[in-house]
Amino acid sequence: MRHLDDQERRIIRALIRNPRSSDNRISTLTGVPVRTVSRKRTRLEQEGILSYYASVDMQAKGTGRFSTQHMLTIKFKLGITHSQIVQEIRHEPNVADVFSELIRDSYIAEIEGHIALVMVVEGESDSDVAENVQGKIIPSLQKNHGEDSILELKTIRLLDPIRRLHNYLPMVNMKEGFVVEDWPDDAFFVE
């Protein structure tokens, strides 16, 4: 387990508030010398503790491209392993193109001793999601793991996000893509 020092925690809190902040801005906000901010930020990035990405809302409040999200759990039969799923993901051409439009988030999971996939699939309607799951995602998995590879498929229709990545509460502390200015630093979970 990697323990964060006080300076690293202050730097991370500033980045949670605004990941686009410069080292100079973080130094001003935290009181950590700018060279230390730069060195520690780089180290946290290299260690994989800090990652950055853009989140594009494709739902009605964002681009309006999709109107529904479903969380799927796909449970595989015994004998399909974690490493097999990882290999499929690394080598399946559909992962890079077709599935990037359909799947917002996905995870390898374990359900009752079985390897599973958990994914959030977006669509224009509930029937659009069902069509894409049954017509594209399931056939691709069966092609890679066999016609009888899937034991169970469950779906849950998602309504609104409440919390993301521990600290982001879109209904509470987010405005225009950033944490609101008056959100207290001690409310951030860092370690």
C-alpha cells in the first residue's frame, strides 16, 4: 500500500477540484513549492495513482445522443478465466471501434465464483440497447468463448448518476464540469 504524504494529498485535492490546473496554480493554492508540485505530480502520474480523462455526457443533459443507459452483468460459465477475458479485450477488433459507441464503462468482475463482465451500455431507447446487446455484444462474446459460454445476463436501467470517482457528485458539487469553488477541501476523499 502506498501512503500519500501531506503535500501529495494537498496536490491531489487541488487536481480533483480542477485537473487542468498548472503547477504554478497548485503551488499557490496549496503552499507547496512549484518544483515540488511538478516533481510529485509527475511521480504520482508515473506510478498510476493519478490519471486524467475527459468525460463526455452523451445523455439528455449533455449532447443528447443517447436517452438511456443500462448496466449489464454477463456471467460466464465455469472454466472461462480472467486471463481469457483480458486476452479477448486486447485482441478483439470490435473493442476499438463498434463497442466504443455502445459501451460507456465496463469491468471484469466475479459473481459467485464465475468470471463476469459488468458494463454500462448507452442507447437511443431501451429497445436500441436490447438490440445492440443481443445483436452485437453477445455474438462477439460467443464467437470468442463459445455458443454456450454465457450463463446469465441481467440488466438494470440507470437513471441519474449520484457519485463518480469518490469525489464528484454531479447533483451536488459540480458546475460547468468542475467542482464548485465553495466545496470544502476536507470533503474530498484522498486517502
